[in-house]
Amino acid sequence: MPTLEFKNFGGEVKDWLTFWGQFKKIDEDPEMDDADKFQYLLQATTPKTRTRKVAESFPPIGSNYNKALECLKARFGREELLVEFYVRELLKLTLVMHSREGRVLLSSLYDRTEAQLRALETPRVATDKYAAMLFPLVESCLSEEVLRAMQRHSNTI
């Protein structure tokens, strides 16, 4: 098997899920010493970024590993922060769709919207919590003829 190369985390909220998806395996390894985990954590952060500075603010000893990791989680991996980011991305998409130069194909809108919604599912966001807000938001991007076609289709089901 080829070796996996970590995608370094530099502090962008959009990159947290990728980083944590990889690093979680190290974190949950019961046979690995916390001092080694700390070294992997340092290596998995991008040099000269906020994330590396936060991790390096703790002396790199085993007893500080969990403290450093919790600090990173609190700053970059909070569920509400992730939700805000992906909802903001949906808002940007609707703003682009409403601008003159922002007209995109319906299939492209679908793909981009679906990607943001999948990302919202990742931090276990309850769909019913946000459905009342997200559906009208996405619908606001659609032309009248598409909305009419959707209405006709829903009436036949």
C-alpha cells in the first residue's frame, strides 16, 4: 500500500474536516504514545500559520498533547463554526446566482448546492433544524420556470 501523506492544516475552516478525518486515526490509536501523537500533530499543521503557532505554544511533551488538540478543536473544529461556514457558502452561491454575471447552469447549481449540503451533514447537523432556512435560500436561486416545473412535479407525486 502506498503511504498516505497528510494534508497539512493551516487554519481554514473548510479544511478542518479533511484534516480531522485523517488525524483522528492517530488520535484514537491506543498503542501510540501521546508524545508521538504530539509530534504528528505538529507535522500535520502548516508552518508559520495560526494552527502551528497554537500547537507550538504548548511544550511538546505527552501530557500537553490533549491540551493542544483540544485548543485546536475549540478554535477550528467547533460544530457551529462549521455550520456557519457552509451556510455562508450557500449564501454566497445565492448572491452569485442573483448577479448578472452569476448565471450558471442548473446542473452546476445542483452540484455546488449538494456539495455544501453534504458538508453540513458531516458535522451531524440536523437537517430538520436548517431545512426551513436552506430550502427557501436555494429556491431563491432558481428561475420562475424551474420553480413552476418543480411545483408541477410535486403536485403529481
